[in-house]
Amino acid sequence: MELAKAYNPKEVETRRYDWWDKHGYFKPEAQKHIDPNEKPFVITIPPPNVTGTLHMGHALTLAIEDLMTRYARMKGARTLWVPGTDHAGIATQAIVEKKLEKAGKRRRDMSRSDFVEEVWEWKDYSHKVITEQCKAMGISADWQREAFTMDDDRSHAVMTAFKQLYDKGLIYRAKRMVNWDPVQLTGVSDLEVEVAEDGEPGHLWTIRYPIETNRWDGPQYEWGSGRWAEGATEWITVSTTRPETLLGDTCIAVNPEDDRYATRVACHAYVPCAARRIPIVADKHVDPNFGTGAVKVTPAHDFNDYDIGVRHHLPFVEVMDEHAKMNAEAGPYAGLDRYACRKHLVADLEKEGLLVKVEDYAVRLGRGQRSGAVIEPRISMQWFCNMQTMGKAAGDAVRNKQMSIVPERFEKTWFHWLDNIRDWCISRQLWWGHQIPVWYVSPEPSALSHQPNRPTQYCEVSEAAAYAKAVSDWGPEVQLLRDPDVLDTWFSSGLWPFSTLGWPDVNHPDYKAYYPNAMLETGYDIIFFWVARMVMLGIELTGKIPFDTVYLHGLIRTADGKKMSKSRPDKMIDPLELIDSYGTDAVRYFLVTAGTPGNDIKMDARKEGGKWRSDRMEGARNFANKLWNATRFVLTKVESEKWKAESVSAHSLPDRWILARLNQTIVEVRRLNDDYQYGEAGKLIYDFIWSDYCDWYLELSKLNLNAPVLVPVLDSALRLLHPFMPYVTEELWQALNEVKSAKAKVESENYPSLMLAPYPKADHETISTQPSALADMTLLQEVIRAIRNVRAEYKVPLEKRIPAILSAGAAATMLNEQREAIAMLARVDVTALTIADTLPAPDGCVTAALGEVTAYLPLAGLVDMAAERARLSGELELTSNLINRSEALLVSDFAKRAPPAVIDKERSKLAELIAKREQMQAQLAKM
RNA sequence: GGGGAUGUAGCUCAGUUGGUUAGAGCGUUGCGUUGACAUCGCAAAGGUCACAGGUUCGAGUCCUGUCAUUCCCA
């Protein structure tokens, strides 16, 4: 195979992905290398929402999960990655509604089925885009097992799950106060309400209510007449951020400890405008330090007030409708929007002399996660899921170490949330989603001959099943009406790790083979929305914790550290654009090495000429190219040399060194990968390939080529890197195998693809038997660097070959063996290279003292000896300082208390420094 | 109010269980191009590890407090 001069990702990626996919290599059934000691690795994709396209967060998720997956597969674990997408109820419905709006259509004018059909069309489009993007990222997921939260199998799982929980009494229907989104016209869960940390600019109105006395028993005049409160003599003053709700007030509350109001408790006040006579009650939850210490209580429109209302048996007066417009209860304000009402009401309060003051105030406003609308607490009939026992079980799973969370610190968040969990409002007044599988007998049973022990509602997995039951209870005439609500989208995602594997059919081969999953990997921002729900529902429904490990990655942030939000499209980065500029491997390498587990990643990307640029991705692209060219070099060399399959017994120093380094790297990379420290692992591979293999080993191989080392080391490096950079490594590995088999008739070990080949295993013997190779090579490198350093310092032209004298002590033999290497890499004249145990310094030379070795470079004609003297003196001083430090250390308590190994290390370091100092002193004395 | 995270070179970030000259990439400076790679090579400069205490023979690393930035929960 002829390789291009530079790596061109575009030429490789699509072709290579299709090739993997076509051969079925993503399927667990295709694996060639199974290590019985490895536990199966099963992971399910966090299903992207079919709301549009993927963003950087998805790219990060996919990069990490594919790394995990490819690594596990190469290690020999039976590996399955299930892909899929999420219908994302409320979010998708909002997008389609917006799209229809542009075409002048409104959901409310359409039939439910017509609208749902529109959403399915959008789903098909979005799904296609998302799938292509996932494939562009190179993910090795088994597409034949792809799932969608609303496909038939998943819908069946949802219906079954609902029924099981319903039958256990864990799902119930109740009229409760919920967070109501007046734009999307649905209740939402607590998690879907977002509150700005510092509140939003608003006002605090202070209003007085007239108190009933024996001289005044309520307003005599019309509201708005300016005389409404005429005759009142006593007042109670309250503060509120929401004056319009006073129309629904049913009491005023004060703290029982608050002496200011002791005489007021049990009195009655009159609600402005409504003229409703309401009690003043004492309730210990009232904060006496807020405002005047007295608060108005609107049980139908505020969560705290709702609780007070329940405690004091107050009436619940609703003054707003589902659109947050004032209803008939609001009297003169009926029909007005809540904010218009507020404006008019405040004006009227002023007119009636009831407005005491208005102050600026930061209001903690809850907003709908998807719509941004200000949430209105509202009493409505909803379905709830009881979370008490499930929450406890999910907490225990972590407490009992049956499931681990990485990084560990998220365990605190986990416990805190689960220990304070409240029931989950699972119904949504939407059209897109899983319709609740409950049917009501209709018309109302009272119209039939109602009997108390006949059920009037049926929860079944299908309409047919519901009718079957109803008919047997009520006779063939019975009519059923299905609950119109749909389920919270997270209900179906909560079943994801098992609904994708065939549940509720517990005999499904996938369920039996692959459940529970090994890993759940996702961003920490959905730990409650998704992870906790999967664990709770998984334990409850399957009796098993759905995965062993939860790995949480950080969030992608913009260059200025902000969250990448859809509200700022100018800051959004499209991963495909980056892939287009740098290639998938570079994007992936950046993403997995940019950060540490659980910590956010700041993108260094900036816009230049309309395109995103990233220095770090550029670096990663360069790395791919470096590897490409290194392989290209190896291939041309090996093709031109006589390839020998059998190993050469007499390995040179560089051979022994690179093998030892490779094995060290394998040990460390495996350890780091197993510990999820992918960033560090990636850097180690980078350094091994670039600094060790390319900069030193390949350079030295130009002198003396040993293909049986050169090629296998590269082969191992490609394997190590494959989970990080799948495309370029596969492409090069194929090219390498072609040469191997053509030259040596090597069966490429029966692995048709790098992704199916075994991950390198360390040969510990190579490391333990080669400490000398590592030490010798390090010394050789130091000698070469020292000479290069001097050359650069004195600007000796590159083409100038210089003489060198090495007084090398015990290293003389080794260095003599490497004289050609020294000559080549330090550009020394090999005929003028003298190496011996001890050699005197010649006149007029530059000295590089290395401790064991001293290099004398006779450069008299080329350098200013005064400058050399100054340089050497400077270096001497530095060395002397280090010696003083070291000597002081060794006579201190350090020598008594530190472990012997550490002391020995310090001693040998000191000895080396002293030798170095002597070399320099001798040289200076001579000059 | 409660709980996290972060603060290390000009920039973006590493830094395992404390071990004594704190690392990388990019950027900067100097030199370099007949071949694996200019998407490159060689060399250099650059850091009181936010601050103040403490523990220890020894602290970027452990403890306490302070400051700054930031996130989550209520």
C-alpha cells in the first residue's frame, strides 16, 4: 500500500467506518479475541434527543465511551455498546411546534394524531442526522441493536413498567400543586425548573390589609372608588413579590414568636378588592425577618402557602387559568395576563391607599427548562411515582459498594438528593410521548348502575387488555376513555439499560447475556434526571442494579468558561466542523486528553475567518500525521531491507531500550486506562511514540535497522493508541500487516482488523532484565544533548562536524559502542571522536560536565573562550549551590528519618554533583 | 443556608500512595530544509505551585483558615 505524504482524514474515515460496519466488527459476536478472565463490558449510549444535531457534549460522551468500548474489546472482554436515541417529549414537541408556527400552523388547530405524525417526521429527520454524526465520530456501537425510546419494543417496556409500578401502588394519581409551565401548558417535575442563582430583577411591594374591628366590619364602597377601605382603623402590613396573587389570599400568617403580632392573631383582615374576610394565623414557618414579618398566604398559587393552607385548613382559591391569565375569581381583573393584572392591581392599591412602598428586589423566579417561561405553581390532577423506597435502594446500592461512582465525590451529591427525594410527577399534558396506559370507564360510572366494588379505571399494557377487563366487570356495553396525558420523557430513559436488551422478556438472550451493564457513562449534569432514575427503576423492576460503575464526565465550556448554551449560538461549536478541519482522531484525542474525570473542559477554540480553530486539536492532528509519517518511513525501510521474521538474538542498545520503554508504557497505559485516567494514558502514548520511538529509535535505526524490533514496536504502539485514535491507527496497521505478510508470510494473527486485535500485554521480563538498557540509553541521550546544547549555545553551524573527547569512566565501553550514534545525532566528526576512561582536557575547549562523563569539545577557533569561562563559572556556581543543599540535607534529621531508598538516592545524586563540580573546577583552573 | 469543584509557566492544562532541580502542548527566542514528517528537527528562556498558618526529616500534594472564580441543592 502506498501511503500519501500526509495523513488525510477525509480520505480514510468514511471508508474505514463503512468497512468496520459492513464486516460487523462492532458486534460482540464478531470478536476474535476473548480473554476468559475479562468480565463482559456492556455499555448503553446516553440516547441523544431527537431535537436536532449533536453538540460538543455529545462528542465528548462518544469519544470517551468509544475509548472505553474499544479498549475493553481489545482486552478481550465480550463487548457490547448499544446505540439509540430519545424521543425527548417536551423538547421535541416544542421544536416541532415552533417549526409549525413558522408555517402558520398551530398545534391546537390540529388533531392529536396529525400533530404526532408531524413529530414523527421530524424525528426521522433528526435521527438520521444524529446517526450520521455518531458514525462520523467513529463509534463502535452495534447498530443492529439500535433502539429508540418510542419504538415498539421500548413502548412495550414502558407500558409494562408503568403497570408493574401501578399494581404495586407505587404510581398514583392525585390533585396536587405542581410546577406548571403556562406556555407549554403542562406540569413539569422539580428538576425541570431552573432558578437563576442570584435571582432576577423584580420588586417587593408592601401592602396593608384593613383589619376587622368592632367599629369596622368590612368595605362599604366599590373597589376603585378610592374609598374602599374607608372607615378602617387597624391595619396589617405584608410584603410580597407577587401582588396579583393577593386576589387568592385566604389568610395572613405571622410567626408565633413574633411579639409584634401577638395581638393580631385570630383577628380577621379583608383581602383588597376581593373583600374576602380572612384570618390572621400563627405559623412557625413564617420568617419574622422577611419584610414586615407578616405574609399573605395564597394556598392555590405558591408551594409554601400551599403547605400553610393544608396545615390551617384554609380554602384554596384559584385566580389564574392554565395560561396564567386571571380567571373569574379575579373579579375586575378577570381575563388579564398575570403581569397586566399586577400592573393594574398595584395602581388600584395605590389609589385605595393600601400601597405602602415599592422596593427593588431580586426575585428567585423558576423558569421552565425548555420554554424559559416563568413557572406558575398550580393545583392540578397529575400522576406521581412514589420514590421513597426506590430512592433508599438506590442510595444503598452505592453505600453498600455494589455500584461505584467515578469520581467518588459525586457520591455525596447522590446521597443528598436521594435522601431528600420527593415524589416524581410523571404525567405531562403533552401529545408527544408514551400515553399513560390507564383507561377510565366513560361515561361516568354514576350514569351506569354504579356499584362500589366495580373498578372505574384500568391500568393495562394495551387497550385490548383494558377492554377485556372492563367488559368482564361492566359488560360489553362499557366504554373506556384513555388518560390523555403522556409520561415524562425521563420515565422511558429510566428503563434504557434494560429496555434495550429485551426487558420485560427476562428470557431474551440479550437480557440474559448483557444485563446488568458494566458501565454507565454520562455528564454529571444529568445524574438526577437520568442516572438516579435508571438505578431506582432498575432495582425496582429487574431486581438488579443496572450497572456496576457510573463514570461522570465534565461539561464542555466556551473559551471564556461559560456553559455552551443554545441561547448563545455564536458560542456553539459544531463537532462536525472541527472534524472537518482536524479529522475525527484529532477531535477525539483532544476530548479525552483535555481534562480529568468529572472536571469541565474549557474549549480553546476561537473563530478565525469564520471557522473554529483550536491549538490543541491542531496538536492532536499533528500527532496523527507524525504517526502516519513514522509508519511511512518504517514501511519504506522494511520494504527495501531484507525482512527477517525470526528475531535477532543480538539486540543493540537502542533495541533493548525501546523494548523496555514499550513495556513500561504498556504497563502504565493499562493501569491508567483501568483507572479511567485516559488523559494521562493518552499523553504517555503520545510521548512514547513521538519522543522515544520517532525522535530516538527511528533516528538510530537509520544507522542500524532491525526490522524485527522496529515493526513489532510500531505494531504495539498502534494497538495502544487505537482506542484513542481509531482511524489513523487502523489504516496504518492494515498497511503494516500488508508488508508483514508479503515479506514474511506472517498470518496477521487472524485478526482482520486492529479493533479486534488484542491490546498489548506487558512482558515484565523485558523490563526487569533491561534496567541497564534504560540507564545506558539515558546516558547516551544526555551526552548527545550536552553536545547539541554546546553547539547551539555557540552557534556552531549544523553542517560543521566537530571533534569531541569523552572522558567517560565506566561508561567508556558503552559509549564507544555507540560512537556512530553520537557522531550522527550530535553531528560529531567520527574520526575525531575519542572516548576513554579518563582523558585529559585539551587546550581551548568547551566543557560539558555530566557527572560520570565529561565531554570536551575543542572549539578554540569557533568560540570566545572568555564567554566559555563565564558560562562554566555560572554552571559551577549552580552546581555548588545544589551540593550545599544536598549536604545540608544529609546531615539533618532527613538522614535519620527518611526511608533508606530515598537517602541512597540523595547520596548518589550528591556524589554525581561532586564529580561534576570537580570536572568543572579542573577545567576552569586550566583555562 | 448546605454541599462540591477550581486556583501550578504568557495561554490551555498534567502532576498516582508526601521524597527534595515542578512537567507537557501551544506561544516566545535562536539555529536549521536533497527525503518519514515544516502538520518537521535541534536548542533556549519562562513558575515565591492563590494567600496565611499548621503537621512532617521533607508539602504543589495532607490539615485549618482566608481570598478569588465557578457549579449543584434548598
